[in-house]
Amino acid sequence: MGVAEPVTLGGSLPLRRRAIPSLRIGRLEKIGLAVLALTTIGALAVPLLAPHAPTLPVSAGPLLKPSAAHLLGTDDLSRDIASRVLYGIRSSWFSAIAVIASGVLIGGLIGLVAGFTGGWVDTVLMRITDLFLALPGPILAIAIVASLGPSLPHTLLAVGIVWWPWYARIVRGEVRALMVRPHIDAARLARIGRMRLAFRHALPGAVPAVLVTASASARRRRHRSSARWSPRDCPTSSATRGCASRRPWRSSCSPLLPTSLETGSGICCTTRSGAP
């Protein structure tokens, strides 16, 4: 009687390819990713696209109406508004990416550890998260900036410190819901290591909710950047999107258009990522 040959699951696929979950990218997801990529490329190419320096006055004069030389005119200090809007969009875009990325990384790791481990570790981490949520975020961020000194990197650091608890809560809730699912029990019966069980089987289930939240957070972060300056306290050397849109000649559509595109494309790109 012959002996059956052992069968290796997974065929001849490389180990690295079998360890990475398959990504389903449909037509809507491709459109969303394309819009996000174009926005990022456009932000990187702002020094090439802007016709003038954002902080230096031009020789044409102040408060000029839109023309071929100055598409959005000039402000009261003879600076080109179109160039300032472009540089402001770049500043707001990359600031939002930095803050949200740090929040997702820190909060995602804390939420994963809390949801996957449970017990007293979950209790301690969530009480720390509740402490940060109970503190007034703007006041805490202002205190951090005041202690470190006023600068854009210090501002982003302060906002990132108060931004992570929301993602920790979301990831922890999603992971706790996944820990009782059949595929987690099957992975445990297969004696899969804890690290692979956490990052391969538990964490991917929280990715869609985190991406949608991050997309909405980008919209809020950019709106706050636009609304934080009033016409009288806007620094003359600042080229943020809020300052660029609050000078005497306003252009309310151009700063808001990228926000609508990035939010819509982000939701379009992420809401279907968990669909079968």
C-alpha cells in the first residue's frame, strides 16, 4: 500500500507573498488614490507652479484685481495672492498628513496592544487614553507650544500629542470585536504566533475605520488651519491657507476646493476596503 505524499498549503507562492494580505482595489479606489496622489504631487510642485514668492511684494502694487499677471490679484502688502494660496495649500496639506500619520501610528499601536492583550493592560492603556481625552486639547497643545517655543514643528508635535487618543479608541474597539470572530479562533488553533496573529489577522480589520476617520480628520484639520487667523492678527510673513484667504481680497472657493476633493477621494478610497 502506497503512502500519501504530504501536501503543502499555499502551493509554490513565496513566503513573503503569502504573509501579505491581498488588496482589492476597484475602480472607485483607483480614482480616489489618483486624486490623492495628484494632490500630493501638486503640493510638492508648488515652488514650480507659483509665479511669485509668497512673502515678497511684487512691483505691480497693492490690492490689484485679478489679471493675467496675477490670477487672484494682490493683497494690501503687494504680494501675489495666487502664490500665497498655493503655498498655503502645501503647508496645510503636509501639516495635516504629519499630524494624522503620527496620531494613527501612536494611537493605532496603543489600541492594538490594548484590544489584543485585554485584562489589566487594556484597563491601564484605556484609562491613560481617557485622561488625554478629558484634558482640553487646544489648551494642552498651547501649553506644549509655549514650553517648546513657537514654530511649525512644535505646533505639529503638540497637535499630534492630543490627536492620538481618538485612533486608539477606534482601533481598540475594532480589535476587541475581532478577537471573538471565528477566524481568530482558527488562527489560535493553528498555533500562530502572537505577533502574526495581531498584525496579520486582528489589525487589518481596523484599517477601514481608521482610514475613514483619518480622511475626515484631514478635512477638519485643514478647515481649522484656515479659520485660525483673523484679518488683523495674521502674520505678514505667513503663507498659510487661512492667511491667504483672509486678506482684503478674498477667494473662498480656491482654498476649499482641494479640501472637498481630498475628503471625497479619501472616503471613496477607504469605505469599500473592507467589503468582500
